[in-house]
Amino acid sequence: TVASLAHSVCGPYAVHARAAITFAGPQSTIHGGDMGVSPGTAITGNFAFAGGGHVVSTPDSAAFAASVLVAHTAAMVPRADGQAMAIEMGGVTFTPGTYRSGSAINFAFGTVVTLDGLNEPNPVFL
């Protein structure tokens, strides 16, 4: 299922990108997960981890990036529960579900994006 695929692939990662991760502003906080970039290597800006986590820069990060492509392809197949989302995500609270955008997404400086798991034991956000 998509839920089991997402949990088995993402593992301990809170943030992962293929090319670069850039944090703008005074400081971004990553709650309870690791961060990695692969095949790129650029991580810039001011960030801190809360509740554990670290920057992963090992070959395992490359394997993760390859597996994410498989998971993303499977998860983004048109689904009946998919919801269209605006390009600007700042100030939005998402609940478990599938969200899609026709283009790149943006977090405006100074805004917060909230993932509300609704007290589910393993909420899935795609």
C-alpha cells in the first residue's frame, strides 16, 4: 500500500532533496528526523534539530534518494483522495492525505507549515 511504502522508504528522514536544501530566514527547526541531499550535496542556511536528527552525508543517502523516486512515482499516481494545493504553503495546516501541485511549491519567509496527524499512530502525508 502507499502507506506502508511511504513509511518503509522514508525511514528516519524529515527532510530529503535531490539537489539542494536551502533554509532562509533566522532559523528553521527540524523536528524528530534526519536531513540528507543526494545526489547533490548542498545544505545551506541556519537550521537546528529538535528531538533528535542529524545531517546524513553517506552513500546511504544516495540509496535513499533512488528509493524515493520509486515511492514518489507510486504515490503520485492519480488517486481519488488527492487534493489540489496552492503554490504557497505558508500558514497552511495539512491533515493526513495526498496533496498535489501543478508546479513548484513555496514556503514564504516567516510562515509555518503544520502537519497535523490528527493523533493517528502513523499519519501519512503525500
